[in-house]
Amino acid sequence: MNNKERCQSCGMPLSGDVSTFGTAADGSPVSEYCMFCYKDGGFTQPGQTLDEMIKSSVDFMTANLGFTNERAAEMSNEVIPKLKRWQ
């Protein structure tokens, strides 16, 4: 999956379903970001650092998706730093 199919902040896979997209200030869908990271034209956690995002991703993947801590950390460290928000 390439970066265009992922939230450019957290790396969450994005489907063509606009209900998963973030929103612009006018409420229209923003296809670069997910609804958890981007709302009403801005980041939901504007001060979040790259390291905090990686930790949040690892925590979510281990608690909700059944990943081991090692695998979640490996995936998060591989994907997230390459995303648009963190460039």
C-alpha cells in the first residue's frame, strides 16, 4: 500500500469511503488524512511529535489489532516517519 492510500499523519489505511477521511474547515472530506488525525481543517493533536505518534500507533496496534509490541514498533517506525506530516 502506498502513502496515498494511508493517512499522511498516522499511517492508517484509507479506503475510498469518505467517512474515514479527515475534514476541511468547511466540513468537506480531506483524503490525505484520517478522521482521527485531522478535523475541521486542522490536526486533532497539533503539538504531537513524531515519537508520540509512533508510540500511539504501537499502543493501538498491540491493544486492538493483536500485534506484538516488536512487530507494531517495527511497522510504525518503518511507515510513519515517511508520511507527509513528518517530512
